[in-house]
Amino acid sequence: MTQIETDRPFRQFDVVKWESTANGKLKEKVGVIVVVVPAGLHPKDYVPGGYRVDTCSGGRDHESYLVEVKKRPLLYWPRVKDLEYVRRWEGVQAIPDGDRP
């Protein structure tokens, strides 16, 4: 594995976007980082109550992020190299339903 470098470290409550492919279609996803996963640790150990993460791979050798998209109970674990910073979420602990990206 290679070490991932980004222009700036992402933080909890940053809004990020990335592209993913599902069923042969490219789709842009936009969401809020809800958990920062330390390097080398498995994201399943950091999933907050009420959420799940669908991954079978182990930890990554760099800090990574669990991202909520459209208030679904499924958190995404995108590749850090694919993330693009959109803006800082200025809310506190919870993001109101109507204000989600």
C-alpha cells in the first residue's frame, strides 16, 4: 500500500464529494464526514449507533473517513484520493434533515 497525501486533512463535518461506479454507471456522491478513522484500524470499529458500513476490507495505512450521504443508515468509506473538499459544515453535533447536502 502507498501512503495517501492530500492537499489538506479532512475533518469531521467537512462536506466532500467523489465519484463512484455502481451497475456500470458513474455517479457523483456528496456527503458529510461523520467519522475520522485512524490509520491501520477497521472502520467497523468506529461506526456510530444506528449506522452500518458495508465493507469487507481491513484498515488502510492512512487516515480515512466514513461519510453520510442523504441521511441513510449506510455510511460510505470512499478512497481518500478520490475525495474533494466542498465546504466546511458549520453545524454542531447533528445535521438537520433539510440542510443535508
